[in-house]
Amino acid sequence: MTADIMMGFIVNPIAGMGGAVGLKGTDGKDVLEKARHLGARPVAPARAESFLSRLASLRFNFDLLVGAALMGEFEAEKAGLKFRVVGKRKDETTAEDTKATAEAMVDYGVNLLVFCGGDGTARDVLDAVDMKVPVLGVPTGVKMHSAVFAVNPASAAEIAARFLLGELPLREAEVMDVDEEAFREGRLSARLYGYMLVPYEPSLIQGMKMATPATEEELRNQAAIAVYMIERMEPDIIYILGPGTTTRTIADLLEEKKTLLGVDLLQNKRIIARDVNEKRILKAVKGRRAKIVVTPIGGQGFIFGRGNQQISPAVIREVGLDNIIVIATKQKISGLRSLRVDTGDPEVDSMLKGYIRVVTDYGEERLMRVE
């Protein structure tokens, strides 16, 4: 290893496994085993390999340190990169392994530490690194409320390369701590955990998730959107309602109980299944007409790939692009330059990009670009 610049790379191999099966994460006792029992598949390795492959294609000279085995070594091998391994091989990894590997990479003097995971992994890296070296998150988790993540693996590679080549400045970015147990129960309990130094490229880094204030005008706007949606509902069609207060207002006006942070199925103006996972959705919509109703994440603009992984690429393909409905209040839309997608399937992401109509009030729509 002879390059003047050095990058560390760590993968949390279980990050994101709870998403498609509706567990909203993999933190907590016995949750990983439950996710596996429900048929969860690892998502971090493929996204890690996508990041490294893109980085390799940029063809610049840098030294690479990777976590052992499942923590980055295997993905670096597949990407054809030269690397040095940090840590010991394990069949199962923990948060302590992430912290120990991050600390070792800081001691080696990395110029940038890249990790694959979600908010929980970001918190572990913060505990180990603090503000000692710049970091960058490749989004692979379920919850990604923190502002340390690139918008997708390819964007992360672009940011890493440009920063290591001296083209990007640094800024302090928020790491959010989300109570996953409360999250699974339909309560969003989040707090600011701390800050890390992150390369600054606003078009490629996601912002911190922001809640839209529940003002009287906001509530009126949500109700108007909900009335408009209800009036346009067609008989027998299954409506897949994504998370959020705007989608929940539709159920509220129908006097139906919808989960706030889960995905629910509505048919003939009645909730027929609550907090469903990918498998349940696919079973319900197979061979039937269905529509997907989602609202963007405030401050980030994601309509797929953040907190609603149950609405997977397979679900989107089954339902069809013409049957996707995006709803958002005017206040939320005013804070977004564009909408974003990061489903984990490049083909589906490409299909979704372009322009889409967003319902912003009763009878009002706005054309928004999807990036």
C-alpha cells in the first residue's frame, strides 16, 4: 500500500434485514432471529459491493482498509480491489465489532471512514470515532434519519472519491438516535445523539429527517388531501398505504385505524390488513388491481427506500408505475427540491426517475422531479 490517501470501509452485514419483513430494523434482543424466521434476506452486502464497484470504476489511487470477512472483506474481493484487513473473522458480528474496527482504522490514520448501515450503525461509529476523522454512510438500514448518509451507494462512491481527491469540504452532520422498540410499536421517538464530520455535497447527501409541524393549516391541508383521495377511490382496488401522518389521515376520515409507521392495505374504504410486510403485500395484490399511496420523508424527499422497504421493488413491479400516487402537504413540498428513490434495485430506481404528479391539496397537483 503506497498511496497518499487511505479509506476505511466497514459493513454491518445485518443492517436493513428487518425492512422488507416489516420489523423496522434489526436492533434489539431476538429481532434478528425473528427477521430470519420471516424470510429476511441480507441487503447490506449487495449495497456495499455496489459502492465499492462504483468506487473502483472511478480509477484513482488510494489505500483501502476493510473490516474482516462479513464486515467488508468479502465485498472488496468481489469488487476486485486491493485491501488490508482490520480485525478478526467472525460468522456473527455485533455493535462492539463495528466500534472496535472503527477505532482500529482511526489508529491506522484513515482519511475517510465509510460504513454501510443505518442509524444504529452510525451511532456505533460515532461512539468509536467522534470527530477524529471524516465519515460517510452508505445507506443500507431501515431507519436513516441521520444526515451522515449519501442518497444511495453510487452517490456515496462519488462523494468518497471527490473528498479523497481534495474536492469537497467537511461539515458537521447530525446523528439521530431512534428508539427501535418504540418505532415497532408505531411511536417515533428520536433524539439528537451527536455530530460527525461528513464530506459536504448537498445534492448527494441526504438531510436529517424533519417532522412537519402539526399546525392548523397543515392539518387542514392533510384533511383536504385525504378527502380528495377518498372521493377518487375505486371499488375493489387494493390501496397500499405507506407510513406517515398524511396517509394516516385518509384512514382517520374513513374511521379506520391505520398504523403510523407501518404499511397497511385498504380496500373498499376499509383497512383489510395492518402493518404488512413485503410477502403479505405481494400475496394480496397478485393478479389484482392495486395502487400505492406514499408521502415523501420530510427534509429528505424519499418516496421509496427509507422506512417503507415493505413496498419493495417486487411490489412496485407488480403494482406498476402508473399506479403510484404521491401525496404531500404544501408545507412539506416547499422544503424539497426534488423527490428521491433508493429501493436497492437500480432498474426499478431508473424506472421511477423522471417526473411524477404529487397531490398537494383538494384537486391540486404539482409536478415533481424524482432523482
